[in-house]
Amino acid sequence: MPRMSPRVSIAARLVAATVAVAGLTAAPASAQVADTFAPQITITVPSEGQVFASNQGNIPTAFSCQDEPGGSGLAPGGCAGPASIDTTQLGEQIFTVTGTDLAGNSAPKLVHYRVVDMIAPQITITAPTPGQHFPLHSTQDTSFDCTDAGGSGIDTCSGDQNADTSQLGPHVFTVLAIDRDGNRTTMSVPYVVDPVLEFDPDLDHNSQSVLNAAVPALKRLAHGSSASISVQGARPGSRVAVRVTGRRGVTVAKGSGRVGADAAVRFKLRAASRKARRLLHGRLHLFVTVTGKDGRVSRRNRVVNVH
């Protein structure tokens, strides 16, 4: 065989080496980059610093999670956060969503929001009752209460401790309630201040007698029976009126009559309406007014609990 020259042999080896290197360079890479990044979280409701009113109820939230391109993907349940905002929780709040991918990367995202009290306070006035009559310059205690159910709590509950009886005629008693978030409520009750007439023992006895007779009549009426009121020995010509009020001073029963020549008065106590009959229970207020022929007035009242 003919011998190959040294130059040809070296060239052949260089070509073979070049082909081998090219083959290594063209081979596909088999290694993958590890996922070390937590998912990205987007929260649209609530937004940072958003303000909600306390009377909005439960508000649905809105958020989403997305793993980075080429990542391991979200894990099952890997985008976790509350489904709604409870607006009964007042003040500064934090909303949190946590994203987790299949590689175990997990991170939370926090959004701050605030719930403000928009619920006005509530006021209950038990004394005076609407339309109540007081003698001039008499001392009459008032009674009232303020609440703020579902709100921030009562800061101010103000009203006079005594009804103003310094002047004759119509008056108004007012209570102001303010809660800790500044919501305000006022409530007013009208009442009347009457002149103090010369004491008339007979007329005063008449009003007390009618009141005594009206108490058992009211209880009979509340239980569906006839409610007749009969008083003997009253001053002839006097006019008698009975009024019964329930919650918030609503009239639930009434009756009136005039004393005859025989010094007796007879009349029926009746429910103010069909609806009012259902209210003839619990704490009721009886008012009796006896007006003499000369215009003098005697009044009596009593609180009665009817069960």
C-alpha cells in the first residue's frame, strides 16, 4: 500500500476533531432551571386604602394569582384569600391573599382598607310621653336612653334631667345622641305645661276614683272582655276622659263620659283601633282627666303592667 504523507495524516486528524466538537455543540441541552419564584398576586377588591361603610353588609372580594412564565404552575388551591369583606368590623383592617406554586414557593400579599361607621344612634324616650301634661313650675324627671347597635358606640347621649315647666303652653323635650364616628341623631317629644288651679278636693277625689276604676277595666279590655267604667259620688256636670298609651306614647285605648245628675258616671273603655287591641299588653300608661263645670282640672296617671 502506498504510505500517507505526514501532512495528509495531520489534516485528517484535524478534520475529525472539528466534526466531533461540532457534534457536541449541536446536541440539545437536557438541564432545566429550578423554579424559585412565588406566584404574582393581583388584588382589585379591596384596593389599597379603600374605605367601606359599615352598612354595606358583606362585600365580595376580587383577586387572582399567576405563576411566572416557565414556572411550575399554581398548586391546587394555591390562590387563597377571604371571599368577602365583613363591614361590621370597624376601623383599620388588613386583607391578605397567599399564592403557592407546585414547587412550594409561597408568599402573601397584603392590602390595607378601612371600615367607617355609617349607622346613626338610636334614642328611646320614656318620660315625658308625647302629649303629657305637667303643672306649672312642677319638677318632672325625664327618662331616656341611647344605643348604637352595630355601630362604633355611643359618645354623647344628652338631654335635660328635668322637663322645663317654667312657662305655660306647648313644650318640646329633645335628646341628642352622637356616636364615636360622629353620626348624630335627635329625638323630640312634645308635652304641655298647664296652669296650677286652686285645689279642689272633690274634683281631685273624682279623678282618683276614675283612675282606680280604669285599672281593672283596662285589664279586662286587654283580655277581650267588656271594659265598663262606673264611678259613684262624682261631681255632677264634670267631664271625665281616660287615655291609655303604650310603647312610644301611642294611644291604644280611650274612653270618656259626663257625670250625671245622680253623681254617677258610666262609660266604656275601648281600643283605639283593631290594630291597637293587639298592643294592650306589657307596660301601659293610664291617664285620667276630670274637668269641672267651672273649668278646673284634676289629672291622675299610673303605669300598669298587663300580662
